[in-house]
Amino acid sequence: MPQVLLRFFNAAGSETTSTEALANLVLQDPALSARILTAANAAAFRRGAELRSIKQSLLVLGTRMVRTIASCLLVQSAFQRVPGSDARDLAGFWRHSLLVAELTRGLAAELGFGDDEAEEAYLAGLLHDVGQLLLLGGLGDAYGAILARDPGEDGLSELEHAVLDTDHGAVGAWFVDQWELPSLMADAILFHHLAADKVAGLDRLGRLLWCAHAVCTAKLGSQRIGLQGIERLIGLDAARLDALHDAALSRVEALATALDVAKAPRQQTVPLRVALRLPDAREPPPVDKHDAALQAVTLPMTALQALPLDLSAVHGETDLLLCLQEAARILFGVRQLAFFLLQPQRQVLSAAGTGLGRGALQRLEIALDADGSQCARAALTRELIVASNVDGPEATPTDRQVARALGADSLIYLPLLASGALVGVMAFGVSPVQRTRLSGRSALLENFASVAAANLGAWRQMREREAQVAAEVGGRFVLQGQRVAHEVNNPLAIIRNYLTLISNDAAGGGSGSVQQADIAVLREEIERLSGIVTNLTFDTAAPVAPGGAIDLNQLVEAMRTVYEASLFGAASVRLELELPPEPVFASVDRDQVKQIIFNLWKNAAQALRPGEVVRTSLTAHVNQNGSMYASIVIQDTGPGLPAAVLGSLYRPLPTAQGAPRTDGRAGLGLSIVLALVERLRGSISCLSRPGRGTTFTILVPEPQRTL
């Protein structure tokens, strides 16, 4: 219905439209509901169980994909409804579908169904005649002639069987099965014209839909069972059925009035009606005013101008390709589509994954060779190419591979050109019937390819600009780091020279080895600080090669010598070490492990009250997932961390509107610890309970043993 479609298009484009409001709008139209359910249950989107809720389907698709679907449906509808085409009166079909849906849901609520079951019942009612739309779309005037005979609701299925050897219930059930929805919904649609004496054997969803349909068709003068028979099936008396029907009808009429949907003729007993053109008609049938409004919105878009996407919201190239894939499916009815994007450095077309095709297609690369596949020829000639005999002896192995992966008999290759530059090639996998139909729409296909290429090209340019800006900003940080390193290393050099003089004096004066050891530890700390500043590149995420095997026992003892008095003594906090008698070796960078321990010690010393304890222990040979690690455990007896802090433990502390902190703390300690642990190919965990302290456990790799 153009009325619903226009509202959906406008609502989907509004930032203020809620998902619930959009779902309520979708549920007003069976064709629109079918589109949304089909898209959401596609392999590329569905995760886990099948989707039976329109609201959940919209959430899975996301705002961007919903807007794409709305735009494509609008474009498609405008091209199908130009003057001179068959006039299709959908008013009766729309009213009947919505009435059966409302009554099915009303019956479900009356009988105590849960909310999910009631929504499934509503969808079954809304889609129960969707097979009629499919037959009309596929057969056109041939099916229109069947409808024109107006055999009544019950007689329609018999007439369809006589002419087509199937009926709209079977076609609708087949279509629902394609979404991989529960078979009970498909069964309910399949059997909604079942003979009355066989209805009792249906499941309760099937009985519910059958009864709702029977009550509604009774008003059209076409029924085979009285309301008393329906009462026996579901346990509701005739008066209650009448009341539920009238309530459902009131809701449908209110909606029809709001949408300005014309009433169906009283004598019409088949809801879907087609006004066929006579062969000698000199004038085309008039265009409905709603169709005219739809065309007024759409045709000035120059065909596919509704398709360009909000690229800033696209999370990746695959995300963009999925939108284009869904657009192609709606506009052209093509379910199998592949993208081969140009890799200019190697001059190959590389398959880009969108969840279609077999796994082998995702690894396929096609050389830009004039004697190669039709795909390469489309890229080189920059022309649309139809490969119609992919199983023939002249077909290249590459084209046959693409066709097999897409499960198609024929291929249509469309070059993707953005501002004259080749972006790649789009491959449609089509049947012979689709190939014939699309061959007459080459201009629209090429327009679609142009829009697709423009989006891909613009997205890549945007990402290249972002990478360039990031590189420039990173370069400025590195330069600033080098300046800081130069300025800090000057006083460090003076301190280093001063320690050398003190060491020489101590040696000349005969001072003991203890003083010499203390000086050596201080010198090591100065060298560590100099190394940190010199390597100030802000690249803390890059892994480093393992260092030599170091003894963590010796390292922790040396750190206690330097920091016990200055860090813990000043705060009246005790530092306790629990070190095993044997060495604990780790294959790590010595300075980085010291920086990890120092940051955790400093945080604890600042957080604890006088008299509380920081306990550090080491353990060798910890087996985690088959790999051997050394364990560093730093545990305190403090108040513990609040839950809000634990939720963002390794992120820098926030500042007030970007202003520097005034408490002397940068809030970077734990974020640095995490980055350093990851660089060492280790892991870190935290256990903190209110009033019972905090424990950090760090695992770092041990040296690999040799046989």
C-alpha cells in the first residue's frame, strides 16, 4: 500500500522515530512485514534462533539497514506504478489481511495466549494471503484473470488448483519456509482454507487462524461453517465471536480512515482485485492519488538517489556491502550477489565477504587479464557483461567457480566505477528467467552499480583521510615525546655522573658492599627511567619480543630496597614479600615488569590507611591453557574498589570537561599496566570486595624449556 510505504519511508528517515513506533507501522501492511522478516532472517543478520517479532527484526537490522530497505521499496514501487501499467486495487486485500490479523490476535488474547504467541498469531493472520501477492507478481495477468472471475474466498483455492495445480495458501507457506520461521506458522497459512471437518486436527495456531479467517469471510457471504461450528473448535460462543470481530473491524476502519484507504466494493468477495486493461483500451487507467504522491516523492530522485548511505555510521566495508546486497535483492529480486573489489597494488579483484556464497568464494582472487574470466573483462571494458552459459565448454574455470558458489545458472557482471575510477565488479547470480527480465533493465542496473561504487569509493576515501589524520596526530605526539626525552635526559645524566662520584668515594673510603649495592640499584632505576623516556612513542599496544630469562625474586627484592621507605614508609603502610626459596624465572623485559609492579604498589600505597599491608608473592610454573607462566600477586588489606570503578578499571580516570586533574594524579596507572602486560604476552585479573581488600594477579610467560 503506497500510504503505508510513504509513512514507513518518512518514519525510517526520522531520528525521533522509536523502534516500537516503526514496528507498529510495519505491522499495518503484510507485504512490508514480509520484507522486514525476510531481511532479518537472512543468514547475514540472524544470530541464533529464528526471528518472529517485527520489533526484534528491526533491532537486528539496525537503523541504517531499515532506511536502506525503505528507500529501495519506495524506488521499486515508483517504477512499478508508472502510468500505463496494470492497475492493482490492493484496498480489499489490505483490509482483509489486517482484519484477519487483528481478529487472530484478539482470539489469542481472549484464549490466554502469551504476548509472543499473540504476536505470532497476528503475523500469521497478516500473512495468510501473501501467496496471492506472490502469484500476482509472478504471473501477472494470468493470475489476474483468475481473480477477475471472483469465485469467492473458498472457491478461490479450488479455481487456483484447477488452473495452476497449486493455491495461494501453499505458495504463501512455501515463502514463509524460505525465512526458516517455525513450521507451525507456515502450516497455519497452508491450511487456512482447509475443509471444516478436518480443522480439529490442526495445532492451536492453525485452528486460531482458520477460525479468524472463517469469521471474516462470513461477512463476505462465503463460509462453509457457522459460528456455532467455530464455537466448538475454540470454545467461544457466537456472541463473543461477533464482538471480537466488530472490535477488530473498528480498529481496521480507524486505520483505513487515517490512511485514506478506499473501501472495497460490497460485491467483492475476493479481497485482492485486479483491474485488467482491455486490449483495445486507448487510455491508460487513472493513477491513484496515493500512487501519484509516491511518484512525486520518488521520481525526482533520478532513479536511485535514495540509496546513498550515511557513511559515518558504517562500521566496516562488509557492513556497507550488506546494505547494498539488501538493496539489490529488493530492487531486482536477486538473492545471490557477490562483490569483487580492486586491489590496485596487485591488479587483482578480490572477493569481499557478505555472508553469501560458499567459503571458497571468500578467498577467490581474479587477475585483471584480458584473456581471463568474464568478471575481469567487465572490469577492463567497463561494460555490463552477461555470462549466460557458465557450464559450457567456453566458460572459464573462474566464472564456473563464481556461478557454483552463488548457486546460479547465469551471471551478470557490473563494473563499479566511482568518478571514472574502477572500484571493483558486482556479480549477480541469476536464473535464466531473471536474466531475461534484467536484460531489459540494463540502465537501472548500471545506475545501481554507479551508486554502489560511489558509496564504496566515498567510504574508502573517508577511511583513508581518517588514517592520514591519525598518522599526523601520532607523528606530532612522537615528536613531542622526543623533545620531552631530550629535556629529561639532561638532568638524568647529571644524576648519573653524581652517583659515579659517590660510588668512587665510597670505594676509596673503604665503605661496605651494602652501600655499593644501593648505589647500583639507584643507577639501574635511573637507566630504567631514561629508557622509558627515550622510547616515548605512545605505541604501548605493540607486542615486544621476549627478553632474556630474569629472576623475579631478585627484581622484587631490588625494588623493595628502593621503594619501601619512600613509597610505603612515608604512608605508614607495610610492604610484605612472600618469595619462594628457588628462583622464579620469566621471559620478559625487566624494565617493563618493574614498571607494572611499581604502578600497582603506588596505587596501593595511595589508597591504604596507616597500618594496612601490601603483600607481594611470586609463584613459578603456573599452567594456563597448556602454557607455563610465572605469577605475580599483589594483595592489599584496604577498603576494596567500588563496583563503578571495577567496571572501568583499566580506563584513565575522567577529567572535568577535559581540564587537568588537580589532585596530582593522572589516572593512567592501570591503563599503562594493562598495556604493558599485553605487550609481555601475559594476562592480568583483579578481585576486589568491599572491606576485604584488592588482589591483582599477573601472569607472565616463563622461558620455554628445551629437551
